[in-house]
Amino acid sequence: MLMNSLTIEGTRQTPGFHFDCDAGVFHIYGQSYPEDVNEVFNPVFNWLSRFEPKTGKQYIVKIDMKYYNTATSKKLFEMLRSFNQLYRNNYLFTVQWCYLEEDEDILESGRYFDDLTEMPFEYVVKSPLQ
């Protein structure tokens, strides 16, 4: 089944999603503190439920969040669990956790998710201008 990529533009209160099947990059970025977190994430989970990875293809889950609330954290974990299940089924997934060098909270969040999943995590320090 040919899978279309998923693009959802972010707003001031909601994250952006750019899931590019051809490139194998699932990018989540911005900040997230929506009134209804399910409204934001349900289209993403619907898309993921139909996603079929290709054997031998490397996929990158790139998480580049400036800020997110507790409800979003739960959804991010749910999403990472979905990718982790694919990883456990021998598909190639790596998480790139992006953070500003001085942002200890975002770094610690990444370490927490790293401990809860089996996928390899790469920590990417970004410049303040990114």
C-alpha cells in the first residue's frame, strides 16, 4: 500500500507534524499546550495506524519541541510506544531528540522517554537560531 506523507502545520499552541514516508523522517516540532490534546493528536494516530514500514529502511523520529504540557507528554509517549512496537518487530527506527544546550527540562524529558523505550536515541544539540 502506497502511503501518503502527513503534514499538519503547527500553531502557537499546537505542534507541527511532517511525516515523510519517502525520506523516512517523522518530524514533530514546535510547542504544544492545546485545550484538547486528542483533537491535535487523533489525526496523527489515525495516520500511524495505517502506516506500514518497509523492511530494511531506516526511519528517524525527530522530536524538536520547545515546550509541551503534561497531556502532550502522554501523547508523545503513546506515539513513541507505537514506533517502539515497530522497532521490536525488527523495523529500523531511531529517535533524534533535539534540544537547546541550556534547556535541561527538554533534555531530561528525552532521557525519560529513552529509558521507557528500546529504540536508539540520539541527542541533538541545536543552536538558539534553529
